[in-house]
Amino acid sequence: MEFWNYILENFLLLGLFFAGYELFLRNSRFFVFTRFLFQSLQLKRLIITSEHILEVKGVKLKQSPKNCGAFSFFNYIFLDIVSHKNSKNHVLRHQLIHAQQYHGLDILFINLVQNFLWFNPLIYCYKNRIITNLEFITDHAVMKKASVKNLKNELKNYQYHLLSQSLAIQHLPILSFNHSSIKKRIIMLNKKAGHKLQLFKISFLIPCFCFIFYSCNVDDVVSLEESAEYSFYFDHNTSEKDLQNRVKMFNHFYESQVTLRITDTDYQNNHLNGCRISQKFKDQPNFGSGYQTTGLYTSDISFLVSYKEGKIILSSSNNYRIELDKNSNQIIISGTGNKE
């Protein structure tokens, strides 16, 4: 009795645990979705209420709220002109690339995925990687458009700009890009392309890939005469041409062992009624007498021709089995002769 009470108590506790866990999941999912919806409405309100400054290459520049860092979303750029007075050009170029390359789509997508997979810790790492990669792409594009003569000064000023951005007070989470990776971005900006080293790496990998490709495509093919089988069927509806084509295929398949020949074909009203099947095994000079088939049309009989264990085997539809033996070159007939 005590044992069953112990089981019942633990079962109830386990049920309460899972019920609480399910309730937690539902409430957490509701909280995450509500937060995402609230931020979307906040963005819409910001687009409507923010002061329009100018339009650059189809992208609208708007005054962002005070103490809010610069950010972009689709064809909108929000920028505090007063706060970014000294680095306005760098900020504008940076956010313009974000807008023109539709990086907002990537941010929106990863946030939507996060809403459904919020319980998976990997989604947060993946989100940070995506945002950091977008920043790398944008930084590279900004420096690519810089003047060659003033490239060093441009690079230095841009790095100062990144450092100042790290002191930004607040960003909208769904829209802005994470500035905690400032150190990585500066390292990437100063990293040389190293084209020769990259070329060397690629030239080293190509033969490795070729070796793997060819090693995975080794033809471990067993000879046809040892493993494969080929047979063909004929009845009164088989034409002379089709019959001879099937014989050719059979001979091609077993050319190193036996040669088959079908002669003396008898057609009645364009229907095959009989033929002679003869064979010549390997190392034999002449064809054997073979076997004469009859009654294909008048008796509605069909044949299956195959080769197995040194024998030509003719299996008829009326349960006859005719074997053209390799060793004795004799005909062995078995069966009832009754059609099912």
C-alpha cells in the first residue's frame, strides 16, 4: 500500500511539473510575441511622427529621437543630426548601405524565427552572428567607396566613429545592429585581404578535392558473367525484328560464354507460331541442333529464355522447361505440359 501511495504522489508531482512547464511555455511565447508586436507598432509610430529631413537615392532620412543611435529599416534611416554632427557622413554612408542592401529583411527574419524558437539558446548565437556579419559587410562596403588617396585617414576616422558608436545610450532592439562587436569590426577593417595566401590555400585544396572525388568514384564492378542476369520473353505477338533484337542483346550480355541463335521462324497471319532455338557454347566450333518451338499462335504458348549455370533455359507458359546443356549439348525436357 505504501508503495502505491509513493507512486501516486510522484505521479501527481510529475503531472504538476509538466502542467506548469506547459503553462510557462505558453506564457513565454505570448510574452515574446507581444514584445515583437509592440516594437513593430513602435517603429510604425516612429516612421509617422519623425521629422523628415531629406531623401538620398530613394532612402528617406528622418530625425531620430534624442539619445537614440542611428539605425535603418528598409528605405528609412533614422539619424540624430545634433548627436552625429561630427560623424554625420560616416553614419549616413553606413546606414545607407544597410538600407540599400535590405539588411532590415535579415533582421526582421531572424527576429521572427526567434519568436518561434525563443527556447533554443542557439537561435540567440545565430542572431548575433548574422548581425555581426551584416556589420562586416557594411564596413567593407563603406571603406571600398572611400578615396584611395585618403584611405588611411578615412580608415582612422571611421574607427573613431565606431568607438563613439559603442557609447550610444539606447537602440530599438528589433531594428538596430549590435555594437558590442566593435572590437571585431575594427580588427576586420585592419585585416589585409592576403590574396596570395588565399590563392595558395585554394590551390592546395583543389587537388585534395579531386583526390576525394575520384576515390569516392572507384568502380567496384563485378563482371557481368558472374553476377548479372539477362532473359527475354517472346510469344506469338513478337515480330521478327523484335525477336532478333532480343537475341542480339542476349548474345551481347553473355558473349564470353554462349551464343544464341533463332532461325526457321514460322509466321501465320503475322503471328509467330514457331522457331528453332540453337546455341553455341564457348570453345565449341558449331551450333548445336537446338530446340524447335511450335504452337505459339495456335496453342497460345509463350517462352522465357534465360541463361544459368552453363545452360540455356526455355520456360514455356504450359509448364515445360527445356534446358540446352553446356556439357553434353543435349536437350533436357521436364514439366507436365499442362497450361495453367
